[in-house]
Amino acid sequence: MYKIIACDLDETLLSTDRSVSQGNIEAIKKARELGVKFVLATGRGFKTVQGTLKELGLDNVKDEYVISFNGGAITENYNNRLLSFNGITFEFARELFNHGLDYDVCIHVYSKDVVYGYNMCDDEIAYLKGRMDFVEIKEDNIDFLKDEEIAKVLYMNKDINYLNKIEEELADITHEADVSYSSNRYIEFNRKGVNKGAGLRTLAKLLGVAIEDTMAIGDNLNDLAMIKDAGLGVGVANVVTKMKDDCEYITEADHNHDAIKEVIEKFILNVEDEA
């Protein structure tokens, strides 16, 4: 039986209204009663997922874990105890920020504790509401962060082709980063080799679990590494087209219709389909 389920949040576990459905909550509880670890695996920082952990009964619980910052951090839920952190250098963050000034993007800079936002448009502010708070950067530099540990930088624009163009134009510096996409609006820059797959492997090793005994569930390209690395890689029905061939199973339900319940019933609880 699978011992760890690593699950993305936005557009996977969470419904459009940013909540966890009752069906998903009940299924996760049943899996945990069988000893399965349910691990949030998110691009957000660990401090921004406490509301979701509370919905699941996982907040401030010992021996339960979160993979955050796209694998940049692993924490135990009890007191948010930091087990590992792999961020980018301030110099690289500043370089990414400065390049971002030349594009039509909102820029996020993630420190361990705070999300900083520059050029935040109304649509982005509305999207973040209920997901995370941010501190606005009013100057066109991030020198005030030179002594902070920085997890990652991302750019936001809802035109994915535009973000693809940015990646191509920044190819001379992106070799220093692990580049991914999320929520059909972000291009994300982590430290090279830092991704959700690496985070899942690290956590599995810490817990003495074989990677074959892990499952990963997601919907977008920042989930791809863990979907490939896990013993079972699952895409929800709304998974992006580019990832479909890499998923061993794609749910019939989307993120608004108990997709996680479907996965747990099929692969953990062994509930037979009703015919």
C-alpha cells in the first residue's frame, strides 16, 4: 500500500472557492487511519497553508509534513519545524527581479516567511485573496532583502505563451534555476535541482519510505517532477495537456468534484467502481 500521498493544492486539492470538499476531507481521514501520510506539496510557503491543514485536521500535528516552495522546504506540521530549506541566492533573486522589470508581469519574491509582490495588478490581488497575504514592494529593487533567505522568484501573466517567451529570452540565466509553471499564470524560478519531486524523495528518505510506496497528485507543470518520481503519478481531470502522457492515472473528477476522494478510494481504500 502507498505510504505517502503528496498532493498539490490549487486546482488539485482545493476547489475554486479555495476550500477542501467534505468528500476529500473524509477520504483523507480514512487514508490517515490506515497510516498513510497525506502531505501537502505546494509552490506556496508553508506558513500560507495553515488554513488548509486545519481543514484536514493536520495543523500543528507531530509526524505530519508539508513540502513547500516547490520542494524548497520541508516542514513538520508541529510548530512548523523546518527540516530542510534550499533557496536561491540573493544575487540570483535580484537578477530575476531586475529582468522582470522589463516585462509585463507581476513579480513575487518569496522569503522564508513573507511573500513580496511588485507591480501587483487587480486580477492578481483578487487571485491571491484567501490564498496568501503579500507585502507590496514599492521601489524597483529588492536590496532590502539582501540579508534574507529567499526561496524562489516567480512572474505572473495569464498569457502562458508570453511566459514561455520570457523563459526563452532568459535562457542565458535560467540554466541556474529549476523552471516550472503553475496555475496557468505563473513561471517559477527555484534553485537548480529543487522541485516537488526532489522534495518528495527527500521526505520519503527521512521517513524510511521507498519511493515506490509514494503517490503524487497534481494538475500543472510544477507538479510534473513529483508525478514522474512517485511510485504512482496521478493527474486530476483538469491536468494540463502537456502532462497527461506522464500521468499513470487521470481522475474522472476535477478539482471541484472530489478528485482526491476518487484517487484514495481507488488506490488506498480499494473501493470497487459501482456498475
